[in-house]
Amino acid sequence: MPWLSVLIFLPLLGGLSIWLTAQGRAAYARWFALAVATLELLIVIGLWWGAGPTESGYFYTERASWIPSVGIQYLLAMDGISLLLVLLTALLVPVAVLVSWNAVRRNWPAFACLLLASQAGIMGVFLALDLVLFYVFWELMLVPMYFLIGLWGHQRRLYAAYKFFLFTVTGSLLMLVAILGLYFTHGEQTGSYTFDYFELMHTHLPGTTGMWLMLGFFVAFAVKIPLFPVHSWLPDAHTEAPTAGSILLAGLLLKTGAYGLIRFCLPLFPDASAVFAPLGMALGVIGILYGALLALVQEDMKRLIAYSSISHLGFVVLGIYAWNQQGLSGAVILMLAHGVTTGAMFALVGMLEERSGTRLMSNLGGLLAPLPRLGALLLLFTLSAMGMPGLANFAGEFLVLAGVFQVSAGLAVEGALGIIAGVIYLLWMYQRAMLGEIHGEQVWTDLDRRETLALALLAIAVLWLGLYPAPFLENLEAPLAIIIETAATVTAGAVDALR
């Protein structure tokens, strides 16, 4: 059974079916979307359960000729890195459906179609290893997200959607130019013109050629992460997006950029990436501190969490360019932890907004007493985002700092300052929203069963990642070892230069 193709085309066909058959039937669209997303999650769990150790590091591979005249294939593969990110994708989409159950009040069939189309594109990004196929999925996931923000967002939704699309498409076009440059360089050297990832890994890139091609990929991924100074689309997109859109943006789309650095920049351009590593780590530290400082001055809870995402993804980039087992493992674990933790926090803020009509902390306060379940879960995810031991983010941040310390103690200390700032703004957010005096005389309703179920799935993931991350780390050992081994000599040179 071509299970990797199923993961891509099941949500795509499911969304199309909902759009064609559920017009005017919101309840039918909701249940159909939830069924498709749940089936997708069950398939991914089955693949995870059945994945065994392999020498190549890849558990599943699918290959078929697509456009042979120009060397384009239908090539999908899943190793430990993509397996975990596919699992994260499959987990967050049912949560997004459940969270949107009553929040989306118009045109549920179209909303469900776009939500599932986004999932299909994201799955393709994590599985495609033909560079043209990867680019197709990279662009595919942008279009439905543009419409989710532009049609179901808040007051300035069109501005946020335009900004999101322009930033990401500009980066994508630079990546397309770099893909073509790599394709022709490889063809001139070998006589074989192909977009096959495994063959392109052996391309010799002399002089500055490798650096320019690597930068084409890097800019596209940096925009999506997002890294300073190409980050300004993110706070606006998060602020104006519907809750499900924020969950997919923070939980998944940002991870595609970090995944691209690990999957493509390091293995395809090892020499250029080694030279670039000190600057990459510096940009990561800037992102950590910049995001944390801006989060400290936000009044809107969604905007605060958006800036915290810039800070946390800075940690991911810092770990990636440390380029050792601890740093890379920590980066991937932190990607998973940030996905479930921040996805849950956006869901909770959306639930608060449904009940109160505001996200401004100055208009909230004292909600722990009337909303004990919501308050308790928000505290759990807030503590996880702070990096408390026993919760998801701690394992990732600890491994990243351990890996970075082997390269530069100074950068590790600067990264740790971002954690301290995170504790300050996250506790401040929780205190202002949930403690103190209640504003007004509104009748409050605590989480219902549907909302509790959605958040319970993420709470289990947060506790599992925090208390027992070993199964996730085991999946990462082989693929990360291959990436590190591929460029061991150039990495050593970059480390010496940084010291």
C-alpha cells in the first residue's frame, strides 16, 4: 500500500469531497472533516508503530516516473525526522477542526476543504524528496492558508493575508532559482539532469556557487521560520488569522522552514552551510532575544504568543547550526514541543475570545475561578513554553543548549537569557489573564467536552515529550547521524573558526 501517497491525497480528496457534497450542511462538513483528520492520525500512528531500523535511515520510500524528459520524479520518503513532523501534522489538524467547531460560523464546507488542503500540502513538504515535487507542495500549502486568513480572519485579515503571501512567495521564488541552479550544475558535472535529492547530495559545488545556491534555499526557509529580519509577517498573520489558522501557522508552517534547513541546506550544501554556520547561529540568538523582548510589551495575547514563537524558533535555528547530535536532536524535539504547546495556547486564547470577545489582557483577569479547567490547562501549556522540567520544551531547550555549548559557551549563555525573558512574559500573561479581579459581571462557561478533548490530546503530547522523550530521540539518531557524518570535516573547520 502506498501509505505516503495516502497521507497526502486522503486530506486533499476528503476536503474536495466536503466542498462538493456538504454545501449548506455545516454539521455534516464538521463531522466529515473530523473523520478524515482522525483517519489520517490513525494511519500515521500505524506507520510509526511499524517503522523499523534501516541502514539508510528511511522507513518508507515511494518512487515513480513523472516527467522523465527533464528528470522529475514522484519521489516520497520518510525517515525519523519526517516521521515525527508528519505525526505532529496529523495530531494538530483534528485539534484545529475541534477548536473551530462553533468558532467558524459561515461556510464550513469551504473552511474544511481549505484546512484539509493545507494539511495535504504540509504532508507533501515533509515527504517529498524530488526538489520540483517539494517545491510544488511548498507552494500548495500557502494558497489555502492565504484564504483561511483572508476569509475567516479578523478585522485586518486582508492586509495580513497579502503580507503573508508576498513574503513567502518572494522567498519561494529565490528557492526555485536555486533549485534550477543546482539541477544544471549537477547535470553539467555528471551528464544526468535530475531533481532527485539523493543524487544531488553528491554534487560538487566549487567556489561561491554553493554559497549562492544555499542562500536561495536559506532565504525561503528563513522567511517561513521566520528569522529576523524577515519575520514581520508573522505577528500580523497570527493576530488576524482564525484560531485554526494560528494553530496551523505556529504548529506546522513554521516547522517547514526549520525542516528545510535540516533536510536541504545542510546535506546539499555542507561546505557553504559550514561557512555560514556562525552567522546562522547569530541570527538564531538575535531571534531569541528580539522575539522575547517584543513579547514583553504586548497587550494582545495572540500577538504575545506570536512573538514568543519567533523566540522559540530562534532556539531551533541555533541548535541546527550547532550541527552536532545534541543540537540537531534538540532542534527537532523543540519543533515538536513548540507545535503542541503553542498550538494549545492559541486554541485556549481562541476559546477565551469566544467567551469574552477580547484578547487584550487589560480587559481580562480573575478568570481562574469561573474557568478552572481552562485556567489549569493554560497553566500547563504556559509552564511548558517556559521550559519547566518534565514538560515538552525543557527537553528540546536543554539539548539545544548542550549542543551549542560545545561550539560556543557565549552563544549558549545568550540563548539562556531568552529563556529567562520567556519566564517573565509568560508568567505576566498568565497573571493578568487568569488571576486578580474579574472585569464585569459576565456569566462564564468553562470548557465543554469537545474543547477538553482537543486540549487533552495536546496535554498528553506535552507530558510525553517532557517525561519520556526517548522514543522520539531514537527515531532521530540514524538520520541525524547521516547528516552530521556527511559534513564532518567541514563542520570541524566551521567550529574552529567560531571558537
